[in-house]
Amino acid sequence: MKRCLANLLENAIFYGQRADVTLEDDPSRLTITIRDHGPGIPEGQRERVFSPFVRLEPSRSRNTGGSGLGLGIARHIARALGGDIGLDNHPEGGLRVNVTLPRPRNITGL
Ligand SMILES: Nc1ncnc2c1ncn2[C@@H]1O[C@H](COP(=O)(O)OP(=O)(O)OP(=O)(O)O)[C@@H](O)[C@H]1O
Ligand SMILES: [Mg+2]
């Protein structure tokens, strides 16, 4: 989980200057939202960026040493825990990354 969040926070700070993190605690799931203040990701690219080695336009990513693996690894970790990661752009700009994680049945089911 630490690796998952670190990959997402590193992206937010690098591509979007700063990360605003909110938690939404619900009996059935926990949602962690990481919003940044960069260019966001166009809708047509939001699935592609999870594929290994995919990096968007070089002007944004050039000379950063990134390998295009961070998002895919983060989603893999979230899914292995029964959750998932979704992307959208904030209405006022910046990328919004939503990490959802299920609440354990033995806690919520009491
Ligand atoms: N917060 C963001 N805002 C805008 N674009 C982003 C953001 N996060 C990721 N991207 C785009 O998605 C691409 C893939 O991200 P990913 O984290 O998988 O790889 P990376 O950051 O390029 O390299 P690394 O493997 O070091 O994380 C990035 O190269 C960038 O183009
Ligand atoms: Mg990255």
C-alpha cells in the first residue's frame, strides 16, 4: 500500500506541482483521492497510462528518468487488495486519482 500511494503521490507532485489528499470513510469502502494541479490526462488516454512503459507527450516527461511503470504497479496493488484505481480530471483542472479499497467483511459485517 505504501508503494501504491508513493507512486501516485510522486506523479501528483512531479506532473501537478502538489498533491491534495482526501479520505472518504464509508462502512463498505475507503476512498483515497489524490488531486493535483497539473494538466490532467485527456479522457482518451486514461486507460493507456496504466499499461507498462506508456508515457504521455515527451514535452511533459522528457529527461525525468521515469519508466512508465508507476501507475500500472499502483493499480496492480490496489486490485490485489480487492480495490481499484480510477482517473478523472478535476472540473477546475488537475488530475484526480481515486483509490478505492473494500472494508474488511469482519469489521463492516458486525
Ligand atoms: N498526475 C499526473 N498528471 C498528468 N499526467 C500524469 C500524471 N501521472 C501520470 N501521468 C502521465 O502518465 C504517464 C505514466 O505514469 P507512470 O507513473 O506510470 O509512469 P512515469 O511517471 O512516467 O514513470 P515511473 O515508472 O517512474 O512512475 C506519465 O509518464 C505521464 O505522462
Ligand atoms: Mg510515475
